[in-house]
Amino acid sequence: VFLSPAQRKGLIDAASPKAAAFLRGLEFSGARPKELAEATVGDFDGQCVKLSHRKGRPPRLRSRYVVLDQDGLEFFKLQANGKVAAAKLFTTTDGRPWRRDQWAQEVRSAITSHNRTARADERIPTGASAYSFRHARISELLQVYGVDPLTVAAQTGTSLRMIERTYFKFIRSAMLEKLANLKTRPSPE
């Protein structure tokens, strides 16, 4: 499910403060929820956040450094402030690390809360999840910001093949727009 910026804001605003911070972290990083839930203060170096996930057969731990924009840097600095390096960047209200069932419940609760008062075009689809923030980030990097697929793949820890399969519609429209803006070159004589 793709969430527009307004829908993501509505979801974040309707979430509990700790869940809202977790969702904002997903929005800034394009991380998989589990990657962000496992990130520690020591994984944030003040410029990038190191995220890791298991992939492949047999599963290997793969790490990458996510470059953050200025707003993302300020947000992650706030999350790390006053915590020891081994502490999780994002925790639940009771101070425990996020688990899949907890963030899923928080998202469902925030969707229900938001949709009670939202107009038709502002409603959030009930199928939205924390993972929807990753989809939105990847889609916007490709379509809105015109970041090349290779950089998006490296930034989000996915493959070019997966970007091509899942997000090709955004790559194609960006490519057509760039081609339309090319100036006609004189033919060599």
C-alpha cells in the first residue's frame, strides 16, 4: 500500500508518541521495520545510520549505511540523545525493543483513530502497515526526487531487480520525463 505524504502525516499524528517516532524513523530511512527496531544508538554516527538484515540462503547478515537528509539527521540525533551506545534507538512505551506484533497493532490502532474523522480522500487504507513507509520512501526517491535506481537500491538495502520488478512504473515515468527534456542535438554531417 502506497501512502501519500498527507496519509503518512495523518498516521503519525494519530499514533502514540513512541510509535510516531518509530514511524518517522521509517519515513526518513526507508528501512524495513525490523531493521529499524534492531538499530542501536551506536549504529548512528551523526551522519548515517547503520541498518542490518538477514538475506540469502543461508541467511547472512548484511549491513548498509543510510545517508540521512538534514531533517533526518536532526530527528535521529534527538532519538540518540542521552542514551548509551548499546541502547535501542526506538523503543516502546515501556522501554522495550519494538516487535512486529507491537508495531502492527500500533499502526492498526492509528489507522482506526485517523479514519474516524478523516474525509474520504484523506482516509488511510486498512491494508497499510509500517512497511508502507518503506514503499513510500522508495517510490518517492525514484519518482519525486529523481534518484537513480542504483543509489535507491544501495540506500534501502534492496536489489536493482526488486526495484525493477516493484517500482518500474516510477522509473519509466521519470525516464520519459527526462527524455522529453533533452534538447535535440544537431545530426553530424
